[in-house]
Amino acid sequence: MPPAFPFLDPDLPLGARIDDLVGRLTLLEKISQMLHESSAVARLGVPAYNWWSEACHGVGRNGRATVFPQVIGLGATWNRALVERVANTIADEARAKHHAAVAAGRRGQYQGLTFWTPNINIFRDPRWGRGQETFGEDPFLTGELGVAMVRGLQGDHPHLLKTAACAKHFAVHSGPEAERHGFNARPTPKDLAETYLPAFEKLVRAGVEAVMGAYNRTLDEPCCASRRLLVDTLRGRWGFQGHVVSDCGAIDDIHLHHKVTATAAASAALAVRMGCDLNCGCTYHDLVLAVKDGLITEAEIDTSLRRLLATRFRLGLFDPPERVPWSATSPEIIDCPAHRALARQAAAESIVLLKNNGLLPLPRDPASLLVVGPHAASAGVLLGNYYGVAPQLVTLLEGIVERAIEGTRIEYRAGCPLNQPPTPGVDYTFLTAAGAEIVIAVLGLDSTLEGEEGDAVASSSGGDRAAVELPACQREFLLELRRHAKKLILVLTGGSALAVPEAHECCDAILQVWYPGCEGGRAVADVLLGEVSPSGRLPVTVPRRTADLPPLADYHMRGRTYRFAEIEPLYPFGFGLSYARFAYGPLVLSAGTLASDQELTVRTTITNSSARAAHETAQCYLVPPRSWPDAPRATLIDFQKVPVPAHDRIEVEFKLAADLFRQVDGAGERVWVPGRYGLVVGAASPGPRALALGAPAPACSELTLL
């Protein structure tokens, strides 16, 4: 039997199907499809659809799912292929959950296939609570891993999307959380072009289906109604063909907080005319009044509606199930052993070894272990934010105990509170520590201390941190613990940089494990016991103190991140130690000079002089002439994570396009600047601190741009 309407015929061209459906809808029906909670149009057989779904590091807020490491941990893997595998697995689970929900007659929030991820904002300041959702502070790393996430989520079908990804929050958005509905970000043209926009451009050119506008204003325009961002840049210069969605409630912010318009109808009309197609919220109901008052035309509404319908058609939502490749995906794959194994691998690869005086890896049979700290037995610290619910959440304590050989005495104590002064009296933890061969202290942050506005319930600043130091009660506990412990390992949790200079001085080993997901406890045990050599590298710079940072609300990049900070950090961007011993050979360039239409090939060797095979992340940095105005100290231009066999060496090659060498001028234009440049390939961002911490010496060379 032929379909009831042409738009339901999967054999017709996409444009014809969209035109047919748009032509059958009334104005009210059209507007109803532009809200995140899109109504059914029963007379046409159009089902209801809720656009709001989350997949930050697993299918979020929709029940059972594999919980992968929080995004900042995925950033610490520096592994494009792994991130794509994780995203592909998330999309598999999303398809299984969506089709099961539809079969049960449920089409509610978080049950759709349009995922508002990845968050590719630049983590420019470690105090921002939502930095944990990002891939870190660097535009290149963020763009590369963001593209990997998009490819995994959307799949490679020639016509259909597995799920739809969304690059957010466009643009120049990274705190303060408490002011996000009203602040005006004012970056310089150079910072806008050099730092805040490149990752978005990269994802757009890679085919991301959606872009989410930010709450704030950027350069005086509300981001969800910005001609500069949405019209001139996104659709004009970059040629974006997908749809734009507002952040939730952001259309109301236009009149309530930014005071750019006077009414909800005016805000809705302005946003749609500037290209914001979908309203997360209900303000677009007032488009009816906006049409009546002449603020917008029905033809302009049709333009946005066509973009939205294109996404729904490409997801196969109007096709028979047998025509959609993923419609039969079984719910049995959700949180299956293979997916949990991938979560464990991702968590292990995310762990960064910050210090090791030889204590790690641990022996399999120590006489006694004491595991302490408010996060050691916490399931919540595995999750971060925007998470699903795994049937089993393996805490760090459980992972360690599970792997211990019988005969090792293990004790656990909470030791200290999370972030409030301890109560007076005796703390028996220290007496127990004195009797243990090895003490493992699990300290740091959780999602009550950092996160989104309204989520981080223990944050005094709307989700952000006021300071980057370890909470005072934990710091004091650690210093007292050191006085009693024979051997002390510090395991740090959290989604952002923690300034722990005292801990670095007093602990025998330090691991940063982020929010490691459902298999986090087993992954940490894998690294502690040497089953896996740590290969995580910092996606952020860790400062020594809060006082080293510019004000959080200042969006200038001067003084921020490894590219522009002048103060020596505690741990540099890109840093992380290994159980193997690596050395970099000389840097060999295909040419000593480079013109603006040429490609450069850079080669070096990595030698592993240890008896342990391990992965190394070779990072390629460009050091521009210091004479260039506001020149970055160094810029990441490529990286490779590679396996290096024991007692062997490999060659690493980078093929670098000339555009990677362009600098950004004061007007925000990328220009070719002749002169002498440095090229550095090594295990961390350039600078003396990485060497002082034990990183191998980098390979360096000079290059002349003609």
C-alpha cells in the first residue's frame, strides 16, 4: 500500500518530502514543531518528538546506560580513535533505547535521537564548573576530539544519521555560571578567532548536524539571536547547513536579562530571523503574535522549520522501521560486557600520572593497604554530570579490593569530610595509617562542588569554584596523613585542575583520575597495579595557586592556558608520566623553509628503553616569533598517541598543512607571517616545568616561513 502522504515515502528526495510536509501544516502546527517538545500532528500521522536528549559521556538522564569517563577524562586520553569508538557505542545504546521507548508508546524528554553534545567550549579558566564537560583548554585538541565524537555519534551512512550531534555552546561561553543568563562576553577579535571559534568551525566543516547557541551575549548580541555569530559566521563564512537550537530558556533571556527586546514575541521573532530554528523552552509559542504584529513572516518560519524537518527525516523518524538500519538494535547491548570493557579502557587511558618516586606500580601482594578519603567509596564521584545510570558502579575502593590477593590486609576509612571543617575529637585514621604498608588517599572534587548552575549544590558561586586549591579540610588531612603514612599515594578526582603544590612535595605518587565512569574503580586498580601503564595527558594547565589566574569573568586570553600564561604552572598542559622510559630522537624536517602553499613533514623517533610496552602521546607544537603582537608562547598543531614496544623504537611523522602555521592578527584575520619559528615535538607543552617533573626531553628544530 502506498504511503498516505508523499512525505512518508522514503524513496522520494529529501527536499520533496520536506516541501510536501511543510505545505500541509498550518501556521500553528509549524510553530509547534519549532519547540523542543514538538507536538504530534495526528491528522497527518506526524508523531510527537522531544528534541532534548543528552549524551555527554553516555546516554544521559534516561535510565540504564554505560557511563563512560566524563568528557574532560576523554580529553585526557588524547586518543581520537578511542573517542570515536566511545561515541559510536553511545549511539548504539541510544538507538536501542529510543526504539524500545517508541515501541512502548513513549516519546518523552531524553528518549530521542538529537543529542546536545559535544560541549566544545574552551576551558579557559579552571574555576568554571562546566569545564568538566569539555575536552580541555586547547582549541586544536578540542576540535580534533570533538570531530571524533561527532563522527561516532552520527555514523557514516550515506543518507541517514545514526544520531544527531550538536556543537555547543556557540560561542564564547565558559562562566561565570551565576551570571550566564545576562553577562556580555567581550573577547578581542584576535581571541575570538584564535581561541573561541576554531573548534566550532572544525565541527561545522566535519558535518555536525546542530549547533546550540549560548545563554550570554557576545560582543553585545545575544548568542541565540546574533547576526555576527549565526548569520555572518556560522551560515555565511562556514556554510553551515544544519539547525540551530537555543540553550534552555535562552530566548526568554533576550528580553528578561539582556534587555535587547521588550517582549517574548519580539525575542522569538529576532531569534528565528537570525537563524535560531529550535527553542528549548516555550517562547516560540509567541511567534503567532509576532506574525500578527509583522515582526516575522511565515516564510521566515518555514526556513527554520525546513532545517528542523531535515534532521528528523535524516534520522529516519518518518520512515518504516525496516528502512532504518538501527531500528532493530537490541536493548541487550545496553551496558553489555563489551561496552563496559570499552568504558574501562577509556577510564584507564584517561588517568594521568603526575608524580611517581618509584612506588608505582604497586606489588600485587602488599602486606597491608589503607584506603582513605571521602571519594574512595563514593559512586557519585564516578559520574560527573549529565550521566546515565549504570546497573553497577565500581567505586575506587571496590576496584582495589577486587584485585587484592587474599592475605593482604585492607582497611577503609572516610578520613575527612569533603569540604567542611572536621568535627573536634580523635580521628582514628592516622593511627590506622601508621600500621599500614601503603596508604591510598582518594581526595578531590565531586559534582556537588563543581558543575552547572543549579547542580553543584555545595558550590558557593553557582557551580563554579572560588579557588582551585584542594578544599582546606582535605589539604590539612593529607598533610597530617603524611606524618603517619610510610608510603602515600594520592588519587585525585574531579573535572578540573587542582592546585596541590603541598601534595606534590609530600606524596610518593599522584594520579589524576577525573570522573572515571562506571568502570572507574577497576581502571584505577589496573593502573595502580601495573596492568596498564598510565598514558593520560593533561588537557588543562594546572596552576600553582588561584592568585595566578586572571578574573574569571575576563574573557581576554592574556595570562590564560599554556598558550598565554607567563607564570610557571604546577603541571603543564600535555604532561603525564608513564611506567615506561621514553626518549625523543632528533627532529627531521622535510625542508628548512616553508611557503604559504606548501606542506611540511616532521619526523622523529621515540625510543622505549624499558621492559614495558606502553603508549606515548607525541605532541607537536609551533613556537611563533615573540615579535608577533600577543604571540602565543606555543600552539599545539598536531598529536599522535602511539604504542611503543618494550626495548624498541618507532618513527612518528606529522604532515603539517601550511594553514597550521598562520598567525591571527589584531583584526582576527589568519595571516602568513614570515620569520623564524620553533617546532617542538615532545611529551608536554614546551617549557622547563615538564622536564623538572620527569618528562623526556623534547625534539626541537627551527623553521623559516618565507
